[in-house]
Amino acid sequence: MSRIYVIHENNEWVEPLRDKLSVRGLPFEEWFLNTGAVDLGKTPPEGVFYNRMSASSHSRDHRYAPEYTAAVIAWLENHGRRVLNGGRALQLEISKVAQYTALEAEGVRVPRTVAAVGSAELIAAAEDFQRPFITKHNRAGKGLGVRLFQDVTALTGYVNGPEFVPSVDGITLLQEYIASPKRVITRVEFVGCRLLYALEVDTSQGFELCPADACRVDDAFCPVGEEPGLLFRIQDRFEHPLVAAYQRVMAANDIHIAGIEFVVDSEGVPYTYDINTNTNYNTEAEEKAGRSGMDVIAEYLGRELVRVERAAS
């Protein structure tokens, strides 16, 4: 019997999808790909494979989960299986450099960025960079590793101090800081390459802006007693030229489900800086707007399963 296979390494993030699949009575199985072995000589099962591997897996001690997932997806795709967010999508998930080049290929503006390996090289690159600027990890997730600097002296003290943690892949990005007058960023959500909604995110409290409820675990990001949706607010009727551009990026890079983030500067120019192929949704914001991204994903996976079964019959 064909079924839906959910590939992941984070049980908390999958729980909402698990509930929606169960409510719909859809046959599914989870592949938790932290460790394991794949026999390339065997034939994979029939079904639809939804890749939810995360760039931040190393922060949960799942250091090689993306690499193992890449091997599994290569095996699945070699056998013609339907993989949603396939091998190319995974490459973008774990590399912001890959994201930026893919965005620019479709005419989407990104912030000026330098990719550096080595502390001395990072500092040298900052000498010839407009101020202020930020650093971030090439493979990160949840805004991990993002720091704002006003000058090279501050960067040098950070890089040579005890707080500096290099990206897990060794590549640290130096990026121009795009100041938003409204102090917000916008995350545009897609399911099946179709626009779901846009999420406005308040950035005034910091850079770790994962919408998932499981990410918001401390007082700074879970304001007790305040109105739900303070940090995250859904814009249901969202119209912007970037929507069509993002759909082109997704089509060109084997991406089916994603949240893509941009920020608008003081002159009204949008800069796109992140593609999240392991997208999560904020419960409070969705309840307030009467929406459910995971329910839409479950419905989409169900349709894809029917389509695969019909093609096989």
C-alpha cells in the first residue's frame, strides 16, 4: 500500500502535521533520519516522500542528518519516487549561498553578501564593507548566529572572543544590514507552490524568528499575558510582485513547500534573505486569522498520494 513518508529529525516540529494527517485518515509513516543506513541496491517503497529536514539539525545534536537525508533522497529520486522538496531543495535549505544565487538567477534582489572561511578572512572582508553589517551562518536556521555590528572593531572583538561560534559548515556570511523603518520582516508561505498567506513578523525583540511554537521557549519570545499574535500576524490577502518571482525560484529548484522571507528598506526596496523549505507555522497567529498551514499541507500530501497511486495503476 502506498503511503505518505515524512522525512525529518525533529519530533516537536512534526507533531502538528502528524495530527492533521491522522484527522484526515491518511496513511503515513515518519522517517527520522538522524542516523541510519540506506541500501542503494534495494527498491524504496511506493508513495509520496515529504522532506522536512532542517538546516538547524546540528543544534539538536543531529549533525549529519542533512547529509544522510541527501543520500536517501538521491536513492528515492533515482527510483523515480515522488519527493516533495527534493534534493535540490535540500541543498538550498542548508546553504544560504545556494539560496542567494538561486534567488538572483530569477531576478530577486538579495542583500550584498560575502562568504568567508576563516576568522582573518572574515575580518578582512569587513574592512571593505558598508556599515552597519551583520554576520550569519551559512547553515543555520532560527536566526542562529546572526549578530549586528556597527564597525570592524566590534566584529574583531567578537570573532576573537569566546562568544564566536563558526557555522557548522565553516562558512560565515558577512551581509549588509537592511534597516526596516517598521521593524518588521515578511515571510511568504507557499504550499504546492501556491501562495498560502504572508506572515508579518515583529523584529524588535531579536533575530531568532522561527514561527514554530516550539522555537519560542523563553520570556523574550513568549511575552506572557500579552495579546496573541504580538510577534506574528497573518496578512491573508497578500499581493506583491515577489510572489510570482518566488514561484519561479521554487519551480527552478524543486521546492514545493516553503516560507520565503524579505525585508523592506527605508526607500521601499525589498530584499529577500532566507528560504525555509522546512516551514513551520505559529498557532496563535493562525488561530487569530482562522487559518491552518499544516492542514493545507496534509490536504496537499493527500492529493499527491492519490495522483501517484493513479499513475501507478
